[in-house]
Amino acid sequence: MPGANLRLHNVLRYLHIDSATLCQRDFSALDCLSLDSRAVNASTLFLAISGSHTSGHQYIDMAAKSGCSLAFLDTAKSQQHGMLEERRGKSEHAISCLFVHDLQQKLADIAYCFYTGNNTTNQSQNALPSITAVTGTNGKTSVASLMAQLSSLCHEPSASIGTLGVNLFTKGAQQKLSETINTTPDIISLVTTLATLQKRGCTSVMLEASSHGLAQDRLSKLKVGCGVFTNLTQDHLDYHGSMASYGQAKRLLLKAQDLSEIVLNADDDESLKWQVETFDEQAVYWFSLHDLSAKRHGCWASEINYSTQGISFMLHARFPYFNAQQRVTGPLIGAFNVANLLAAVTALLAQGFSFAALVDAVSSISAVAGRMELFTSTKASVLVDYAHTPDALKQALLAARVHTQGKLICIFGCGGNRDSSKRVLMGRIAKQYADSIVLTQDNSRNEKPSTIIADIQKGLHDLAPHQSLSIELDREKAICQTWQASSVGDIILVAGKGHEDYLEINNQRIDYNERNIVRRLTSAVAPRTNTPSAQSSRGPQ
């Protein structure tokens, strides 16, 4: 056994490589895997795969310099499989390189073998936390977070993985464990995270499944028990090319290993395509803001009430094994959050959770950070939301309107070097649903902010007499000036940044926490300070 490392031995056994191949060095310290040479150390097994732009092979010396002693190298030549090379690059640090044929296709099995002792075929269902994957244009983060909160309030600790990082929930209390580079991490990072969460007592994980992640096969061989589809609206056309391709990428979730339950949005016609493509062994459940047809199982809402404290509605559930209804109240804003909560509850009921326990838990949930997060004040109330697509902005404005007694003011911009076709659409939506509009900076990257603003303005012609438009590129100043001029009963929706803690301008990420700015402003704890962008830069990332 190489260096008395059982984990490594299990991986070599799966790969049909003789353990004696690695008997010359001590690898007993290896206890984690990584595809990123920047994240390795003496305890890491580096997996060097061939990517679409670069190959991990070129980072072997960097990994060795960081203390890594063993790397698996991807090779297309089957005759190289199991061959070992000892390398010493410019850093003069030695590293053992083991060639593995078709390494990229074996990543999931290697990760499962390393952390559980079995590959994906022989994997025990209870070896790692169960997984629910949530996909859709809008609502992924909210549904995943709400599911993790509710699950933890009803059962054992649960976690969410996605845009907000890796978060562990215990009895509803949230603890952030780490950031994620992508909404849906690579398979090695995912299985590594699952193993870490298992050690923390976590029994279930809610995973955001992005269209990029699905199209790039990042969920390959990952055991997903339940899938949730929220909705489909325009986004990422710069990557997918068309709405048809975008929708098709989302539906790849249906091919996830072990998927047995799928939850669909009855209010989105795209769900019909999902229903057609489901497999016989997959049970389909639905959620809706309206009555479900008698032939469908799932949850729906009626008698919805909105207040400054949140939402209240009658929750109806119809499943093969029970029918129930109960009024629920939660600290969420807007109709789409009713839909998000319905999706979360439906998915948990499909997995056998108690209806009564979930109803009790709803009153204890918290709003998701940066997702229609409400800050009240002596002037206007401010909503901080991540909305950065046309439909998300529309839904956020519609949600805010039902809570607005005075004027509804919308502050937003659009990202640079991304799908520019949505800019005019977002301008039209702001014109249709807001009383006052303030255009500002939002991750212009290396595109001119004035060009982005001009594109948005194409959708803002012929404003009504009661409407106003202003432009302030300094985002913090735009928020502060708008709030200072506001009145009690007004609501200011600040859209686009949400939970993010940076602005990306001229290829640099600048410290910028919108939630903290709004919290400080509305609580009047401290006067406005200069925009952080002038003082602290993280540099290109």
C-alpha cells in the first residue's frame, strides 16, 4: 500500500494500477484532492486534466513548489496508463507524476473512491449527504437556501452550495464555511465539500445547478436524488447562443444519476418540455401560485397577503399519500418568493418530510442575503436584490410594488462584456414598473459604463409625466442621494449586486458591499464615507 494511505490505495485499485508503483515514496499525508494547482499543498493529490483553454500539465512545477508530492496526469494514450515519472522542475521540488488514461472522465469515481472507498457504481446511498439540485434562471439561490433552512429546522444539519458559497444550517442558524468560484463547482470540489459536510453532521445538501455547470458536465456521476426547476427566462445567451439551447442545457439535470423526484413550476410553460423528457422512474411534482389541476401532485398557494413584515398565504399540498392545507407566514417579500417557498416545500414533501413540521418551520426562516432583503428606515425602505436579468428585474419590481405606499424607485445598471441584448429590455421593464429610475454602475468590467447606460436608455424613451430618470455612475452616491430625497412610504429597489461584495471595473475587483452600505444608511449609525473604490482594490481576479 503506497505510504500506508488507504484512500490512495482505493483510488489505485479502481484505476487498476498496482499500488507497488508508488511504493518508493511516502504519500501517507495525502487527504484531499484538487484540480487547482494554486490550492494544493503537501496533503493534496493534484489532478492535472486537459481543459478547454489550458492543460493542468503545465502547472506541475507550481504544484510541486507548493509542496505537492503526487500528481495524476491526464493522457489520451492508453499505453501510458499507470506509468510513473519523477519530475523536478525549475523550482527544484520533486513530484511524482502518475499517468491516468482518460482522467477527466474518471474524476467523479476517483473522488468517491478517495473519500468513501467506493466508486459511483458501488456507492452506498448514505455514504455522503443526499443531494437536491436546483436549476432555473431565477430563484436557484433562494430555493436552495430555503430548503436548507427548512430541512435543518425539521431534521439534521443541512447545507446549500452555490452563488453564496457553502453554507451549513443547524436548526435554521447559518454558518458560511467557504466561497465557491463558480455557482456549480467542479466535481472534485463538490465531492470534497460533501465529505467535509458529512464530517460536520450534515445529512442533506441543496446544490445550485447552473446551465454552465450542466453543459460542462460538472454534475457527471454525482448522485442527485431530487431536482427542482424554477423557471426559464433570457440569460447567458452569450454562452448558449439561443433560448432553445439554454433550455436544453437546463434539462440535462434530468439525466443526473439516481434522480428519482423532479419538481416543476406549473406557472412556466417550459416545464412541459421537462415533463415530456422525464424518465419512467422519475416521479413528477408541481408547485404553483394558482390551483393545481386535479391530476397533478404538489403544492399551491391561495389567499396571499403582503405586508412590510413579509408574506402570508394558505399552503395547499396534494400528494399520493396525503392532502393538507394550512396558513403559513414568513419574512419574505413578493409573489416570486411565495413561488420559491412553494418549490422548497414541495421538494421536501416529495422526499418524505412532515407537512406539519414544515408549516411550523416556515415561521422561523430568514430572508436570503441580497435576495429582496428589506431594510426599513425613517425615510424610504430599501430592498437589496441580485436581479440582473430582465425577468428578475420585472419580478423584483412587481414584488416591491405590492408593498409600496408612495413611489417605487429603481436603481440599477448592467454588466459589461456580457449579453448586451438584455440592456434595452431591462430599460423597458424599469420604465413599465418603476416611478423613478436611477442608472448606475454594475460590474462594467472593461467596457465603458457610458456605453452600457446608453444601451439601457434605448428602452427608456417617452417616460410618463410622473416618472423621472437620472444617471449617477458612483453606485454608492446614487443610493445615498436617492434615499436622502425619498419619503416615508417610498420603496427603493437597488438591483444587481445583492450579496456580492465587489464591483468589477477596468478588470479590477473593488471592495463594495451594498448590503452594508444600505444597512449603515438606513440605520443612520454612521454618516456616509467615501466610496471604498478609491481606497481598496483587490486587483485582477
